[in-house]
Amino acid sequence: MTTKIDGLFLNDVVTGYGVAFSADEAWKFKSGKAGARVVIQGFGCVGASCALKMSQLGYKVVGISDAALLVTCEEGLDVQKLIYHKNMYGEMDKAFLNRVMM
């Protein structure tokens, strides 16, 4: 499938967006405050698209982990940039992160 949403293939966003919308509704149900901080575990198709949608919904994504590492930033991560720099295995690119963080 070649249809894209927010720069990601439709097949790759369906579950992640569903997780994000479900978490958003649960947060609203619990009377959570807007702009809450979130950490995403996993950064494959589901985790990456969930992180992107959560940031678009106004949540501050302050941490993302994948099989190899954890990246955090109290001010919020640039999720789109991290997605763009994933390696061929769907993991965050350590070389890119080392250049940015140093």
C-alpha cells in the first residue's frame, strides 16, 4: 500500500494511531490535564506512529525506547526527526543521536 498519512504508510499508522487515540480518551476520562508528558516503549511502526500522534494531540513525548536504547528530553523530543532517522531495522539511529547530543 502506498497511501501515506503524516509521511508514514497507512499500514504503519493504523495501530499506533489507534493506541494514541485510545490513550487520549482514557486520559480525558480520568480528567487528566492537557499537555501531559508521555514515554513510549518501542519505536517500530506502532510505537513511532503512536508517538507522532500523541505529540500532534498535544502531549509532550519526553522519552522513547527501542530494543537498543532510551532517549529522553524533558522539553520534549522531536518525534518526526527521530522517525526520519530510524535505521533499516526500525531502531533509532545511534550515530545520528550521538551527533545531535554531543
